[in-house]
Amino acid sequence: MRQLIFTSSFKRAFKRLVRRRPNIETRIENRLRLLVDDPFTPTLQTHRLKGKLVGSWACSVEYDCRIVFSFVEDSETNDILLIDIGSHDEVY
């Protein structure tokens, strides 16, 4: 079973985001469940990133909230490393 790996930068960004917008926490948790089950479900709008984040992926929580992640290739289950979360401008 695929697992989520939370980086310290993701945890800090998550806490900061939830402090600013407490009502988004449940939505993020739901999206993370979807990400574990199927990272490419159309609901997430998962896409590959370019530029300084090449090799990473992003998915949408809502209109202006993104989760940046990468797949851990050396794991048998393709675990997901959560890198950052925030608005489009904050994470890109």
C-alpha cells in the first residue's frame, strides 16, 4: 500500500495554511486520501512540473491551493513524498 511521507517543509506550510484558512483542513485531508488511492484521478488534476521543480508533480486541492509532491522511486509501493502546499504563487 502506498504511503505519504511528510517533509518538514510540507508540515510547516500546512500549519501556516490552516492557521490562515481553518476551513480548508478537511478538504486537504480528503485530497490526500485520494492521492494515496489514485494519484492520477481526474479530481486531483495531477500534472508534472517543469523548471526548478522538474521531476515533481502537483495536484489541486481547490482553485488556488496546490500540493507539490514526488514519487519515491526506490520504494516498492511508489510512496509519495509531500514537498509543499499553498497557493499557486507560494509553491511555484
